[in-house]
Amino acid sequence: MTDHAAAKPLHQKIITDLEGKILSGVWPPGYRIPFEHELTAQYRCARMTVNKALSALAAAGLITRRRRAGSFVAQPPTQSAMLHIPDLATEIREKGAAYGYRLIKRRIVGIEEAPHGLVGTTWLILDAVHFANNRPFAAEARWINLDAVPDATNADFAQTPPGSWLLAQVPWTRAAHEIRALNANAALAKTLAVTKGAACLMVERRTWRMGDAITYVRQIFPGDSYRLTADFSP
Amino acid sequence: MTDHAAAKPLHQKIITDLEGKILSGVWPPGYRIPFEHELTAQYRCARMTVNKALSALAAAGLITRRRRAGSFVAQPPTQSAMLHIPDLATEIREKGAAYGYRLIKRRIVGIEEAPHGLVGTTWLILDAVHFANNRPFAAEARWINLDAVPDATNADFAQTPPGSWLLAQVPWTRAAHEIRALNANAALAKTLAVTKGAACLMVERRTWRMGDAITYVRQIFPGDSYRLTADFSP
DNA sequence: GAGTGGTCTAGACCACAAA
DNA sequence: TTGTGGTCTAGACCACTCC
């Protein structure tokens, strides 16, 4: 008997257990998880079995391992390298431009289902604009599920862009993107300081953690000044 | 002494060796790779070591494993699930629309470096249009590196879209995308049957195999009829 | 039925980095 | 120096599946 678990490989059970601790936040980034020999004792198994589980977690990027030091919960589940849509503030600064941000509107609504297919009872809705060198760079509409991220209620989104705040605070396990092109209408043209009808790139992103909706964001960029890039292997 | 290799884990060497066979095409899709016990003999190591390597290849999707049957080179290194830009023909048909395709121009040029940052001495250049239900769906400009894919010289791209052909024929190891929005100029508007100035989505993709450039493609879609989607986990 | 992969054990030695 | 992870061994039993 490996455990009470039904026909599930032990190393898989270890992976599931540790993932739960990490993704739920019980073990925050930087936390030193038990040594292999401790887990060996806890699960009554050989070190190879524990090692297999930890190696898998390391390969998945959930933990980092250092000889003599131990294994640690990896730093922010940073934005995936797959689809390179980093935090706009970081991205703009990396290009050497001055980053600016202005919160346009903030409100909290109670609604069972956001009009984006995400489920949650209470939503924080933000409208904001990002600037690069004082020129509008992106118009952002953001929904944050306060059921999943209650701390967002007290965050100062007049100073901190919600994307930056969320990336630093909230681990996510799944993200879905939709990308399309649209012609700027009068209002959007004014916001982005482009001519009416200019082609814009619209990116929508829904993010989940363990099946719970975290956030929805719609960002619209002037088409001539922004390119999305994605670089990956099969 | 595990081997003459210099400070490289044996299971890593096995992975590298097998990857080479698979990605180079020496072992085509469907090929049954040696059994674990055969590799054990070949590398003079324990089965666990071979198993570790094969498990990693399976996790990476390069091979599939079946009890009692053996391990097989996985079917086409199909388009990654990360950024869902499948073969347009497949995608259109999955939506229930009739797929059409027309080759506009075909030519071969000798040029050291394609104007897209890719290196190769001889390029096959194709211009084509994709149709869904007889309406233009995408304008495509395609460059194929004949050094890497000599068979493309004889392929009948008047019948088979180059994207479909390449996906079925050529394994790739890296792809880079750039996505932007643009207003249709007169020529593009005519090709896509949209009004001049309509917002369009432009996708550029460069693909490599083991460091060698395979293809560059630029596809332009009417912005109101196409959305790119990407769904992934960290 | 026979042979494959899936999993696990109870050791071992080594490299490396932290103390 | 010390203890961690990295790797490897030579077995073992089992489940599944193809013949």
C-alpha cells in the first residue's frame, strides 16, 4: 500500500500535494520546501521517488533547486516566456522610454458572471491608460475578481498599474488570449491620440488560478507602434 | 567512468542522441525506437537511466510510448498548442467553412540573407490567398529555404498550400511570431475584399529546425473576421 | 502468454555551494 | 567542512497490451 490513494503513482501524488501548497499560496515564493530526505520520511519512500517529483516541479518551473541550500518555491509565476506580453510598465522601460500611467475610472460591481465568460460575485473594474514618453501607448480595461483576489480592494491602483500589481501578487495557472485588429472609433482615437480609423491591435486576456477566474483585461494599442511577439518551441 | 563524455549526464546524452535522430528525420514519425533494454545495452547503463531519458522525450512530446508495443517517434511535430495558429486549411474547415486556396506567384531566388533576418542561399517565394466560403480569408507571402527543405522545389504548391505541406513534412524546433495591426492599402484591400483603410491583423512567423531557417511567412487577415487565440499555462 | 513500459527500492558516489 | 541535490545502479514487481 503506497497510501490510501487509488492507483495513483506515488511520485504523482507528491507532485500534486506540493503543487497544491505552492499554487494555493500556503508556500509563497521563496519558501524553502522540505528537503528530499524529509519528504522521503514523510512519504515513506525511496529518495529516487521524491527526486522524480521534485525534478518534475523544477522542470515545470514551480521550484528552483540549489545544492546544499535546498529547494525553493520559484519567484513570481512570472509571465510566461511563451507569449511575450510582459507587464507594460516593464516593457516600456526596457525600451528606454519613460513610463506613465493614469487611472481613469475605478468601481466595484456585484455581478455573477462578467461579460467575458468569467465567474465571480464581485468585480473591481478599472479603466486606465499607459503612456510611453508621454504619448498614449495602450488603453486598458481591467476586471479583477475580488473573490479570488480580495487584497485588490485596498491596492492603490491610482499609483500602481493593476497588471504590475497582479503579476507580483497573484500566481496564475492558465491564461487565454485573443488578439484581433480593429479600426479606432472616435473615442478610442482620442484616447490613444491617433487618427480616427487607424488600425489598432486589441489583446484580450483571461487569467485563472486553479480554475478560479482572476482577471480579464482588454488592452488596445496603436497598430503602428506596437507589435506582439511570441517565441517558442514545440 | 560513465563514458568518455565530458561532465555530461548520461541520460542527457541519450536525450541528445535520440533528439538528433528524430529531428534530423533519420527516425521519421511512427518509427519504433529501440526498446529500453536495447538502449540499456547500447549505453551500458541501468534501465532507470534510459527510462529517465525516454520519459523526458515523451513529456516533451517527441515520442509516444505504449506498453508491450514500444516507443515511437511522435506524429508530426504538429503546430504547438501554445499559440494556436494551425494550418489555415484545417482551421477553416474546422469552422465548417469551405476552404479555398489560390497560388498567385511562384519564383526562386538566390540570396544569402532573406529580408527577414533568415539565412539561406536559395529561396522559394510564394504569394497566395486563402479563402473561406469563397471569400478572401488571408493573404500570404511565403519564403521557403531550399537549403533546408530541398523537396519543396518539386512540391505542387498550386494545389497544396505551403503551410499545410510544410507542417506535414518538416519538423521544426523553434518559431517566432510577430503580430501587429495595419490599415489596408489599396492593393491589400482589393486582395482581401475589404474597404481601403480597414484594420487588418498581420502575423509574421519565422521557423527554424535545429538552428537552420526553414521558412518565413507573412499572413494578413481582415481584422473583423479573424482572431488569434493563445491558451497556455506557465 | 509474453514482453513492454511504469514504478519503486535501497543503496552509492560525486559536484557543488553554503556555512 | 558539511549537507544538499544530481546522478546512477542492479535489481524488483506490476499493469497493460499486443500477439
